[in-house]
Amino acid sequence: MPEKTHFINEPLKASLEAGFKYAYCTCGHADTFPYCDGTHVKKGGKPIKFTLDRPEEVLLCRCGRSKELPYCDGSHRP
Ligand code: FES
């Protein structure tokens, strides 16, 4: 049986701040998904760290299939 993750087929609309160091969870196990909470240390994987130059409203990928991680590229759609 596959291990349960927080991946879902719907992006998260988020208002992100400029200059803040974000860590996007790629393992899907963070309780704070799609933000990393360090669970990857036990589960495997590595977060994507990113910072914005200006405040921005973005769509964060939550299916894990985007080729533009951490951003949604529409890959969740069938
Ligand atoms: S907890 Fe998933 S990448 Fe850090």
C-alpha cells in the first residue's frame, strides 16, 4: 500500500511576501504542505527554496507533477 501524502489535484492560491525565504515541500509529507516542515529528513526528498523580489499572488503546485515547481503549470488537470 502506497504511503499517504498530502498531494491533491488542486493548486493553492497564496499571497507571498517579498524577501521571505520559502521552502516548498516536494516529498508531500509535510503537515504544512505545500510548505516544508522538515519531515523530508525522515521520509526522503529535498525542499525547493525560493524567494520573491516583490509581493505576489501565486498558484503553488500541490499535485507534485508541475514542471515549473513550486508553481502550478496545469499538470493536475486530466
Ligand atoms: S517536508 Fe517535504 S520536502 Fe521538506
